[in-house]
Amino acid sequence: MLVAMADLRMAMQVRYVKLGIVGMGALGPLMAIIMISVFVIFPTTEEETSLILGIMIPMAGTLLAVFSVIPATLIAANSLVGEREQDTLEPLLCTPLTDRELLWGKTLSSLIPSLTILLAGTAVVMIVTNVIFVLYGRPMMLVPDLAGLFLILTAGPAIILTAVSINILISGKVKRVYEAYQTSGAIILVLMIPMFAPIIGMESGIPNTSMVWTVNIVTTLIAATLMIVTWSLAVKRFNRDRMISLR
């Protein structure tokens, strides 16, 4: 935890990381709330509103998951490659901590804030959207829906840990934080699968709930597989002596 707290403090001292964490933490819930609420606030026919909400509500879960992964990639990239750039890697690696303790510290520094952003953002969206529903005379609804909450609680943490694991694996192969961020950020593409499921799975203009659930479950399985593989490799290959020699 000491390593995690130190890494997080160091990350927050970097302007683009701090702005990225705060911005992405706020942008995900804000976009989800606007996306859902705009069709409630502005007048449309009941049929159109129901149809649009049927598409947008399942997408809200994916949107929240995507914007929680970005802070993890920022912190992890800065925590590993950033320390090499700032010449703070050697003192950390020379501490009496074991390799496993260092690895967990690096992981928790990204995992804890990202999971906090994900869960807090989800709670905010659920509360705010339902307040808007009540104010505009619509029945309360679960936003994100059950399929979206399933994705958030399963695929979300798995993708976040995968992004951190990828940063650990590539930390000795890239020289700049931006390179590490770009490489690990590609994992977000997995979450693009459920993003478009509500639209692709429409039947006669009505979102197919079974299709959405199927896609979310498949996405979770893919995320879990990637998490297991990348984390296993990260645990196996993390070695402080090797990291110092790569300096």
C-alpha cells in the first residue's frame, strides 16, 4: 500500500495524468447522464423516447467501463515507464520490498482509483438519471440496466487489471510514457463489442435484450481470459534486477 500511495502521489504531480484522471472520472458519468436525459428533457413521442432509451441505457454501462480504464492506463504507464524517465526507478527497486510486493504496489496504484471511478460513476449515473426521470414524470428505471451492471462488475475490473498487466509487460520495451499509454490503451477496443450490441441486435426497431446479455457475457469471458494470461505473464516476468539493467 505504501508503494501504491507513493505511485499515486507521483502520478498526480504529472499534469496530464492528473487532468486525465479527473477528466475521465467526470466525463464518463456526464456523458451517460446527458445521453440518457436529453431524450427525457426534450419533448419526443412516447414511442420514440422508449425506443431511444432502450438503446441508450444498455450502452451506458459500456461507456462507464471505458472511461474507468483510461485512468488505469495513465497511472500504470507513469508508474513504470515514468519512473525510468524521472530517474526514480532505481531507489524504489533497491528497497527491501520483495518483487511480489512491488508488483502489487504498482498494480494497486492503478486498480484502486480506477475501480473507485467506475463504481462511484455508476452510482452517480443511477441516482441522477432517476431524479431526472421523476422530475419529468417518467417511471424510475435502472441505469445502467442489469446487463450493463453485469458488464461493469465483471468485464470492467478485468479490463482494468489487463491494462495494468500490459504496462508491466511492456515497461522494459518502451522508452516513453506516451508509448506505454498508447499500447495498453488498445485494450479498450474489447469494450467496443458491447457498445454497439444494442443497435446491431435490434429486431423490428426494438433492442434485443437476449442479444445484449449474450454479447456482454462474451465480452466478460474475453476480458477474463486476457486478464488471466497477461497477469500470469506479468507475475512471472516482473523482476527488479532486469528492470534496473534495462535503464
